[in-house]
Amino acid sequence: MKTTIRFGIAACVALGLCAQAMAHGDEDHSKDQPTVAAKAPVTTGSGAPQELVAAQRLADGSLFVPKVVQHQLGLRTVLVDLRETAATVEFSGKIVADANAGGVVQASQAGRIEPGPKGMPTLGQRVSRGQILAYVRPQISSMERGNNQAQLAELESQLAIAERKVQRYAQLEGSVPQSAMEAARIEWDSLKKRHTALSGGAKALEAMLAPVSGVVSAVHAVIGQVVDAKDVLFEVVDPTRLGVEALAYDATVLDGLTSANAVIPGGSLELQYVGAGRQLREQAIPLLFRVKGGKTSVAVGQPVKVIAQTTQVIKGAAIAQAALVKGSANQASVWVHTAPERFVLRKVHSQALVAGHVLVSSGLAKGERVVVEGAGLLAQVK
């Protein structure tokens, strides 16, 4: 019984080997490699395969960015709309105080600083026009003091003689001509006024008055400080009345200026064009704009970029300034969304429009989609 079972197993093995040999014929399989099963794609948390999620740069320079990556980068696009817009020009400027709403307080003579009725003014303190900010006590030398005392002594002696003369004429009233009595009184009054002026002038304090109503923007004096004539002690500015002074290097744009705005951190200022000077300053023509809208969070002397609209009209697309990136040749470029998962870098010609926006005059067609948020992240795709 056992012999029969062993024979059957051996026969089956032999038949299997023969069948395999017959199926492959005389082929040589000595160099065959074992077959490796294809790996299943690794999935991400969103369920999408990892090889489909990775963004990559294609051979033509465009980018393949899957929808999942677009969402992660926070990309946002807008449709291009070409329309006619006023051409703009840019100027470099700075914030200045209105000539009628700001001023300085200067000492007219050398002296020592003394506090005013309310003490010394501080930065940001609101003051009214004509308010006493401080006093300047005149400083005189020892020689000037000696000469002053000598003049006072001489005036006092002359004043005593004139007073006795008036008293004597009063006793002789009727026998002394009226004209002589009047002349004596006039001389006596004159000497008294001279004595008062000379004695009070040496001790008088010069009041430093606020030239305009506003806030104290600069303090250059402390109690006890000795100052010279023409020294600037305080500066007062009305923060609700400011202007912008800019420099224009092309005189041909002056006649076509209309409205303007100044770019500042976190926003912009609406400006009104006032006029231009006709005398060059730093090889440029100075321009003056008035800030509209009341109180602003800017300081006098702060540099700003002025964007002024002209009467010329140019056709282009208004897009956010964040859409502009630097291309390979350091040229202004934008990312165009040409397909659901494809982005192409396009060179454009742009100019400032308003704060935070530019006008693209060439390089874009109507209906195209431009990336306005996250454009800088696309440039990092390798």
C-alpha cells in the first residue's frame, strides 16, 4: 500500500516537470530574474496619491501644481479685464507741515531757559496759539551790567533834580511862566520812563509763545539751558493739516497732474495737487500736495512714494501688486493660470496705479487668470 502511494506522488511530480518543459520548449531560463510586484501608491491624509500631490517644474518652464497643493499654498487668481485708465507717474517725497499750520519757536537773544506758567512743554502736548511755552532770561556780561548800573545812577540823579525843579516851580506858581512849569513836568516824566525802562529791561523775561495751535513735535530746550539768538527751542505742528513735498525730474508731466496718493506702510494717503515751484532743487522741480482726510498716522519728515494720475489715458489690466514677481532676467512677471493644474510665468510691463495695485499695459490678454495671492511661493517650485 505504501509503495503504491509513493509511486503516485513521484509520477505526479514527473508529469508536472514534463509539462513545464513542454510549455517552454528549448528556451534558456538560466538568466531570468525574479519578478517584482509594482508598489502601490502611497496615499496622503487627503486620500490622494503622493506622486500626484507633488508640484513640479516642467521642461518648458511651466509649473504643474495639483489642486491639493494649490489649496495648501493659498493660491488665488483673478480674471484679467482690460480697460482704459489714467496714466500715472511716480515721485519720491516726504511729509511736511502746512506752512499755515506749523511753525518754530526761536530765541531772539541769548539767555537762559526758564519754565513757563505750566512748566516746560513735552512731546505730543497740545498747545494753543499765543500760549507761553517757556521764558528766556537775558544774559548780560559784567561789563554790560556795570554800564547799566552807571546809567541808572545817572538817571536817578537827573530824576531827583527834575523832581525838585517841579516842586520849586509849584511853590512859585503865578510868578513862573506856565510854559516853564510844563517843560519841567515833561522832563521829569521822561526821566521816570527812561529809569523804568532801563531798570526793568535788565530783569525782563522774554516769553516764548506758540506760533500756531497744534501739538509740540520737537523740544530742543531744557530748564537752565543757555541758548543763543535764533536757536530753535520748540516746533509745533497741526497733525490735521499736513502736506507732501515731492521732486519731479520731468517738467512735461506737471501740466497734466490731477489726483494723487501717497503710499505709506499699511495704507495710503489721498492727496490734492497744490502747485509746483519754478526753481530747481537738487536738479528737480519741487511739487506740493495737500493731505486730505484730516488726521493721519504719519510724521513730518517721513519719506513716501507719491503716485499721481495724469490726463493721459492708457489701456491695461489693474491687478494687485502682490502678483508681480521677478523673472529670470530680473524682469517684472506674473503667473498665468493657463490650465486647471498648470501655471506659466509671463513677462509684463507695469506701472504703479494706486497703493497696492499696478497697471499692466502689456503681456496679458483679456480673460486670462493671474495669480494675485501666493505668487511668490510658485517661484520656489523646482
